[in-house]
Amino acid sequence: MPSFSSSEGSALVTGGSRGIGAAIARGLAADGWAVGVNYRSDRDAAGAVVAGIKGDGGRAVALAADVAEHDAAEQLFTELEGHFDRPVLTLINNAGISVDDLTPSLRDDAWDSVIETDLNAAFRLTRRALKPMLKARTGRIVNISSVVGLRANPGQANYAAAKAGLIALTKTAAVEVARRGITINAVAPGWIETDMTAEVSKELLAQVPARRAGTPDEVAACVRFLVSEAAGYVTGAVLSVDGGLAA
């Protein structure tokens, strides 16, 4: 079976312009990957991530696309494959949104938009990623789920459903392609210091056994392991990065 290394292909990180996605993009670039940094609207932030990677001697390109659009997967892969002239052999499904409300008042559009971006887009990107991976008989996919996919968090029925669905997708797809040298895993962050969690209260953090929020780099470190050759026998797993919150 072929070995797996960053010299063979490129890596796509969706939602890579800030927070966890930006940390993952920087980490993969430091490991030698040519990285596609996907963003939806913040071109300047994505450009800053790419500039930082290049400044450190890495390779990266910013790729604009709303992953919720049905043609985004093909667009992103075509652009990235063409830019670096190599197949995408690592996919990080990180892009996500949240629109919170209690279930009795949660609107259809709030449900639909979160499911479309956080779950359906990850499926379409995974399906597209598996084409070159199956041909190469090697590849890595890491889906960024959430602690709320593992435990209840009132007011986030749509987000929790999407993130729990992402875990189910991870496990099922992992079993389907395991014989072809491809691994698919999920990382489930807890409270991480990002724009999306800027308003987390002290009361919520007090529920975390570690008594602190995590950092994007701590999540990225776990992703970097799962993408590495050393993790070749790890597939269908869910790695919680939550300070013990889901224990």
C-alpha cells in the first residue's frame, strides 16, 4: 500500500480564514502540505492566513466559495488541483455556522441553513474528495464536529443535529473506504477561543472540568496527528478536544 505524505498531494481546509480553520491551515502548511484556504466572505482574513503561511516558507492559496452552494465542492477541488498541479489528498471539513434558538421557536430557515452548511456541504465535499483518494489508494479526511454532537446544549437543536450527523457520516464513510488506505475521522471541539464562542459565559466555562476554554492550536494539533502517516490505523474515530466536557 502506498505511503502517505504531504509531498503527494494538497490539502483543502474549508472555513480556513479564521479561528480553528486558520490554525489547521497553518499547521498543515508547517507539516509540508500545499494548502487551499477556503473562505466565504472575509477575503482579507483568508489573505492574511495565506500571507503568513508563505512568510514561513509554506505554500497556500485562498479559495473563495460558499460551501453551502451545491457546485462549491467541484469548484474548490478544481481550483486547488489546478493551482498546485496535484490531487487533493487531505480534506478538512471545518466550515460551519450557528443560528441558535430553542426548538419551539426555531425557524425552518435557521434549521435549513445550518444543516446545509454544517452537514450537507461536508457530505458533498467528502464525496468529491474520495474520487482522487480512491484512485491514489490513500487519503485523509477530518470532519470538525462539536461537543454538542455528543451532549445536549439547549438552544442548538439544528447545530447539534448537524454535528451529530457529521459524526455518523464520518463513521459510515470510514468503514466504506478503509480497505483503500483512506482514513476518515472526526474531531469534536468543546469551548474553544474563537469568534463563534466569544460570548461564552463564565457559568458555562465552569462546567468544563479543565476550567478553561481551549485554543484553536490545540484543536489543530489533533487534526495534524490524524492527517499524519502515524495515524494510518486510526479511522472512524471521534477525538474530543473539550477539556473533559463530554466525559
